[in-house]
Amino acid sequence: MEHIVTAQTAVTAFADVIEPSDAELDAIELEMPAILAAVDLLDAQIVTLDCTPSELDAQRVRRARRRLLAARRQVANRTGAASLPGGVA
């Protein structure tokens, strides 16, 4: 019979690596409008799963999709402008 031991030392050895870095948290914060817009789109799509979508439901999905595309465009423009050397956009 084998003994079962805890792996706490193996897990805690990487504790500082498991946590997100400041750069990763900044990247998440930069993308947060796109993340929230994606959640809104999913909410709108989930509402239409149970029944036949009405015109109001379809309009809600279209609006959410446009907001998601606009948020993604803003994120792409911000990250693209920040990565260009010399601040040229």
C-alpha cells in the first residue's frame, strides 16, 4: 500500500509564479471594456436560446455585437499605438 502525502511544498514553491504580474493585471485592465462587452453579448445570446427570438431580442444581440466590436477596436488601437516606436500612430 502506498502512502498518500501532501504536495504542499511543490505547490507553494511556485506561489509567486502563479499570481499575475503587474504587467498582466495592466493588460487585463486595458482589455476590460472588451471583456465586459463580450459578457453582454453572451447574455443577449443566452436569452435567445430558450425561445424563438423576437425582434427586440435580435436587436439586443446586434447592439451587443456592435459594442463588442467597438470595444475590440479601441483596445486594438490603444495597444497598436502604444507599440509603435516614437509614438507614431
